[in-house]
Amino acid sequence: MTSNAQPAPRRVTVIGAGIIGVCTANYLLKQGFAVDVVDPALPGSEEQCSFGNAGGICPGSCIPNSMPGVLKNVPKWLMDPEGPLFVRLAYLPHALPWLLRFLAASRKPRVEEIAAAMRSLHRYTFECYEPLIREADCEELLQRRGQLFVHENTDGPEKGAYGLGLRRQHGVKVEILNADEIRQLEPALAPIFKSAVYLPEQGQCPNPGRLVAKLAEHAARQGARFIRARVTGFEMGAAGPLALKLEGGERLGVETIVLAAGAWSAELARMLGDRIPFESERGYHVMARGVDSGLRIQTISADRKFVASQMEDGLRIAGNVEFAGLRRGPNMHRADTLLKQARPMFNRLEVGEVTRWMGHRPGTPDSIPVIDRASRAKNVIYAFGHGHQGLIGGAVTGKIVSEMAAAKPVMIDLTPFRLNRF
């Protein structure tokens, strides 16, 4: 006697419902897995880092945060109360080992390795997002209008020639603009800008929070189960976790785990025996709600290190890197500074209602995420540490993780993303 019963699909539990987690859930479903997603926050809500970023979806993103010459800029930034980098004094002893690794990553040979790794991951950004957003019926959330870096001096692009060379080396299309060309391309900008770098092949999402929510809704329609809970630890077996320990004392049995919990991932990885150099690169934004600045293209002030993006519900100014840990409250003066710096950027900017936000970017010192299996728990896959690039790398990472879980060849060489690089 034969049975026609189909075997139950293998189950993967994703810890984290941000952009990495929801993209991973969708691609795991495509591989035939049953999927649980565990996160205390609602997908796309303000509690998630994915909610508040500047919205860049840029396959040409290959420039690490730590570049040659960064050391000479750090004291200047730290001494400027309105500068792009701030370290709370009491937190400095904790952050110092990470910061030293960050500076070590600025050596040219290492920068070139990092740039190649970043480009290898990000070059498939559109290719991996497009099927997901089409199926989730939110194609308006991926706009291909390019990205603009503006300078207040005529020689700005020349000063950044090394970075431009790296982009070109990796096949990124780069255009240098003068003041007249800037005005023709983006008339909303004030005439203070004398030169610019335009990357025409980049993209933007006008509402990252809504994108995460739509992808989560699509995964739920396909059978994914979303569980609102905080993971506090693991119940271990001989080969890895048998269950998640949840806040409140509950447990959730698991087969395979994907750890994609953003800035909280390193604490959980440590419980599994992996100590990864990791910091929250706290970022801020200010939203001028209901404001239509006329800005078409996501624009970065190359001199002042902030990003201006026209979003669905207003103008967003985002930036700053603050080191103060995961548990200290925000300093919203950092957000107000962004608006103050951005006002001269526009021909006209009438600001009414303003909202402020702070989120935790999950940062490794070399700007590269960790995409690997845990060293001592082979049923755990790590997918975290994307830093400033989470929205860019979300769909590609999700597809790669689904291939790893299915024991299939992955689409890129994962050597640069391994744990053992630290």
C-alpha cells in the first residue's frame, strides 16, 4: 500500500523582520521551505532600521565607509558639534577596538578588496528585487532615477578621484557635472553647488518602511508565519539550537535558523560562540512632512555628509554616525542639525510639521556584512552587518541565504563575507 502524502516542507526560522529578514523569507518560500519570522517589531515600523534610511537602492554602491585619508578627518569631525561623526565620551572605551579596526580597513589594498566584495553583492540588487516587488504589487517603490553627489567647490570630484576610479573599475557608470549641468538635471537645488558626480544607474525607494511591510504581507500570503516576539537565547543540542528562547519564557522549536536581527545580531551570535566586531552606527533622520521640495534624484551633500530624498510623505534628510550603543536614548539635536544643514541646499524649502527618528545601523568595521554559517552551530546562517547598505543588499542577501539553506550553489563567492576574516 502506497501513500500519496507529501512530506512536510523543511522549516526555516528567520530572526528579524527588517529588509534582510523579509527578503530572505520570500526567497526561502520560493525554495519550498516553510518559514517562521520572529521579531518584536511590526515589519516596516519605526522600531526597525529599515524604516528610517534614506532609501537608496544602488547596485553601484562599492565605496567602503573607511577610505584612505579617513584618519586625518576624524579629529575634525569629532570637534565639530554639527559634524557627521559623534562618539559619546562614556562609550568611547567600548567603541575603541571597533574604531581601530575601522581605521585599519582604510589601507588601500584592503579598500580595494572591500570594494570588490561590495560590488559583487550589490550588482544584482535590481535583478533580485524586481521579482519580489512585482509579486508584492509595489513596483512604484523602486525608482531608477540615479544618484547625485554635489560639491560646493569646482574641484570636488577631483578630490574624490580615488573613489571615482574604484567605481569605474567595477563597471559603475559615472558622470561629472558642472554648475550649469547640475541646474539642468536637478533644478530644485540652490546654485551653491559648483560640481557634482552623477551615477545614472542607481535607484531609490520612496518609502522603505512600506516596502518592508509589503514584502512581509506577500510572504504571509504565501504561508510565512510572523511571530511578534523577542529572542533572548537558544536551547542548544549537540549540533546547534533546538529551540529559541523567547522573552516571557516561551520557546519555539527550530530546524534551521537565519539570524538577520540587524544591530542585535552580534549579541545572539555571541551566545552561539562567535564574537564578531560589531557596533550600532546610530543614524538620524528628519522628515519635513508634506513638503514637496521638487527634488527628483536622491542627492548627497559630499561636503557635509548627509542625504536628501524626496519621499512619499515628505522630504527626508538623513545622515550622521553616532556611537553610543544599543540602549542609550537618542539625541534628537543630531536630527535637527541635519535640517539646519539642508535648508541652504534648496531654492525654496518651506517646512511645517517635522518628525525626527534614530535607528541602529548594524555595522562591521570593514563595511561588509557577515553571510556565513555559524562556526559551532551549522543549522544557523548569519545574514547581518550590512551597515549603511541594508536596503541595497536586502534582496540579494535573501536570495543567497535561501540558496545556502537549500544546499545549492550560491550566486556569488562568499569568501569575503566569511566569519573568519576577523
